[in-house]
Amino acid sequence: MAYVSKNPYNNKVMAEFDTLTDVEFEAKIAKAEEAFKTWKETSFATRTQI
């Protein structure tokens, strides 16, 4: 089963997201936390180029 995100104006499917197990969800959160640690140390000048 997937979660579906629809535009409420025209009911068009915008995106579909697979369901995750608790382990998969926790792994994605951990990965996002690690990415943020690097991102917050990145200078504003570098961020604007990205």
C-alpha cells in the first residue's frame, strides 16, 4: 500500500509514497540527521551555490 498525495483542486496525483516499517523509518530519520549535521556547517555562500 502506498500513500498518495493529491492536489485538492483537481484531484490529480502529485506523488506516491511507499509505506515504511518502523526500522526503515528510523533509518531514514537517522540519515536525515546526519545530512543536517553537515548542512548546518556549510557556509551560506556555499549553500546559495547549491
